[in-house]
Amino acid sequence: MHPLRSLILAAAGNDAIRRLVATAPVSRDVVRRFVAGEQTSDAIDVTRELVASGRSVTLDHLGEDVADAEHADQNVRAYLELLDALHAEGLAPKAEVSVKLSALGQKLGERLALANASRVCAAAEQCGTTVTLDMEDHTTTDSTLRVLAELRRSWPSTGAVLQSYLRRTFDDCKSLAGSRVRLVKGAYAEPDSVAFDGHEVDLSYVRCVNALLTGDGYPMFATHDPRLVRIVAERARWYDRKPGTYEYQMLFGVRQEEQRRLAREGETVRVYVPYGSQWYGYLMRRLAERPANTTFFARALVSH
Ligand code: FAD
């Protein structure tokens, strides 16, 4: 792994650095580049604009690694408020939600996370939309896939995320190829024993693209990598997949022109929109992915 990436990912879990950055006069513009805002109404405003431009949305209420049940319950309630607002605004068919189980109490126990995720899935169904479970570091993969399997018994459209950097993922793709699966490279610092590095991650991504496109599920290819976007388009043609039987996903604030281009070409493009006050861990992972983002962030820190 690149030393700068390791350093930033280490900072993402460091409390002293978290406090320093959180209290620094960070320009609203920096956070706003990647995060819709702090309130539900901010998330709704951004969703409305994206939907009007022909894109779909998945919304993430920021927050991870909660340490008590009360905090997990607050996160559930934030999702319920969001789903009500999406429904009231008529946005639910184009906007789903992404949920991190660690924000719903996974570290306190799988049963609590399942119970909380079930509340979110039930509300999503009532509002005419669905849920995708984000994937976190590799120590949570088995637990997250177990919770997913339980949720799918009642809500079969619940989506999974698989990370091509994990050596196990090709097998997971084959088992989940009949359902909704978001394929990503993976954003956490992982040991070599479980994860590929560098170009191997891309090769694994392509193997998984093949497995998902030849399955009878709904693959969601989440990447900004121009080479992988080209390969997905080429493989979709090979396997005679029509637009709308799979989709592209990108993060809010990243490669917007490419998002618009794909949408103009008739592809389904879903933008992952995070919102809420707990933006630190999310922002640090985005910075670790791209040194240019780090320069942008550092410049804003010193100029305000
Ligand atoms: P990278 O390897 O980061 O970049 C490859 C190339 O893409 C770059 O060389 C550049 O040409 C281009 N590029 C990348 N970023 C930019 C940019 N900012 N501007 C211009 N060009 C750029 N990870 C998880 O671990 N769990 C999840 O649940 C999860 N959910 C995600 C959901 C969505 C919708 C997306 C898009 C990502 C998600 N991720 C998740 C993050 C993911 O794992 C990667 O860390 C992230 O997408 C970066 O990888 P990449 O495929 O975009 O390519």
C-alpha cells in the first residue's frame, strides 16, 4: 500500500487527529465537496437536484462504530426520518439508502444490528425503496453477510457490497450473483493475508464483473476508474446486458462529468450521497484514495 494512503487511513482511526481536524476551521466547501450537509433537508435538496439531472441516488447517514445501543437507535431514527422525507417528496423510487451495520450496533452484537437493520428495511419497503448494506473492514465481512442473508428472507431486494481487494470476494460474488450486489475495490487498510494490493485489485474486480454479469442478479458497479468503467461497458455488451439490468455508481463530488456522460448515454448512474455531522472517517477514506484530494484539503485548512 502507498505510504501516504497508509498514513491517512491510520489517521482515520486516531482520536487525537480526529479532534484536531474536527475543531480546525475547515472550510465548509471542503466538506461540502464530498458531503451533502448535516441535516436531512440538505440530503433531500441534493437528491432532488441529482434526480432532476437524470441520476439515481443512494443516501448514507454518516456514522460508524457506535459504542452504545442509544446511539445506534439514534442512527436508526435518522434513517426513518430520511425515508419519510424521501417518500413525502416523491423521491423514493429513485433514491435508496446505504447503511453501515457498525452504525446500527454491530460491535455490540449481531442480533442488535439485525434488529435495527430490519427496522430500516421495513420502513424502506413502506416508502417504496430499498436498502444496501455497506461493507466495512474484513473482520466484519462474515457477520455482515449473515445479517444480509437474514434480511433477505423478508426483504429480498436488500443489496450487498463486495470488495474486490479481498481474496475471498470472487467466491462471494458467485454465491451472491443472483441478487443486488455493489462491487467496489475496497476502502479500508487490510493485511496482505486477506487482501490483494495494486493491480491485483483491478484484476480481481474484472473477474467479479464477469461473475456478476453472467449471474441473474442486478450488479451495481461502483468505481471511478476510467479503465474499469470501459471494461464494464464492454463486458455488458459481450454478455448482452441491456442498460437498466445493471448500473454504475459513483460518489457525490467525484467525476461528476463522467456521471452525466453515462446518464446521457442511457445508463443508470447512482450517486452515493453521504450526509450528517459524523463526516470525519468518510472524508479520511476519500483523502486516502487520491493524493490530489489531500492537497485540496490541506490548502483549505491553511487558508481559513
Ligand atoms: P481508484 O483506484 O481510487 O482510482 C482509479 C482511477 O479513477 C484514478 O487513477 C483516477 O483516474 C480515477 N479517479 C478516482 N478518484 C477520482 C477523483 N476524485 N477525480 C477524478 N478521477 C478519479 N468501499 C468499501 O470498502 N465499502 C463500501 O461499502 C463502499 N461503498 C462505495 C459506494 C460507492 C457508490 C462507491 C463509488 C465507492 C464505495 N466504496 C466503498 C469505496 C471504494 O471501495 C473505493 O475506495 C473507491 O471507490 C475508490 O476506488 P475506485 O474504484 O474509484 O478507483
